[in-house]
Amino acid sequence: MKKYTLLFIVLAGLTSTLLAQDGPKHEIGIRLLDLRDFNLIYKYNTSDNTYLRLRSSSGRFNVGNDISGYGIGSYAGVEIRKAIAGKSEFIYGGELGMFYSRNGVVNGEVTSTFNVLLGGVVGIQHQLSDYFNLGLEIVPSLGINTGRNTNTTYSFNASFSSAAIFVTYKFGKTSS
């Protein structure tokens, strides 16, 4: 019986150490390029100053007189943070992503594109409170694109995305 009591005490001690709470482990937010192009973003603290970064792009909705369309994408990567002053941090990293868009015009012609992108993340963020960050970032990228309307095309491109503003909410706790 003493062996089981000792085992229970050791396991309880390990569990309490693993569950000790230190600071936020998760962040979720919104990233805006303009009013038609927005992303949902999730960040998971994997180790000191390193985050897994997941982004879902569901913007670029266009409805006009002659054209309508949409785009949707998913991106995953790593973000590293370095303190620069006070509550501000420099962020950098990389991400891999895919983006699909479809546009139609009044005469019935439909154009679809599928892109695979490799990008670098560079930006700055400021901690507004214990729960909120506000930041600005750019994601320069290289991509391979396929397009299809009356015939299929393939292309390679480099892009330097517009600056995006983001706000994230921090929640959950890291373990010590």
C-alpha cells in the first residue's frame, strides 16, 4: 500500500508541475488587409518566444456590375518573437500556404486559380494588455500558380503583400 501511496504522491507532484500556470499559451485574432480581405489567425506557443502560426484567409469577396468572385486560403508556419522595447516585439518567421480563387463575369466566363505559396513573416506587435496584442506585418512570398478559364496556364510569381493589421486575444496558460 505504501508503494501505491508513494506512486500517487510522485504522479500528483509531476501533474501539478505540468499544470503550473505561467502565461497565455494560445492567441486567436483577426488580420485585415482591407475591408474585403481578412484572415482569422491562431497562434500556439510551442516554446520560449516561438509560436505555431495558422491562418485562414476567407476574404476577397467581389460583387460588382460585371464580375463576382471569392477566394479562400490556408497557411501554416512558425513565428519567432524578439523583445525590442517595453511591451513591443519584433516578429519574424515563415509560412507555407495555399489559396484558391474563382471569378466570374457577366458573359459567363469563369476563371479559377490555385496558388501554393512560401512566405516570410516580418512585423512588429505591441502588447495592449495582458490579453490583447496589436500588430502590423507583411508576408513577402514566392508562389506557383495555376489558372484556368478557356485553357490552363501555369506561372511562378513573387509578391510583396500589403501591410496587414492584426489584433489577437491571448488565452490559456503555458506550463512551466
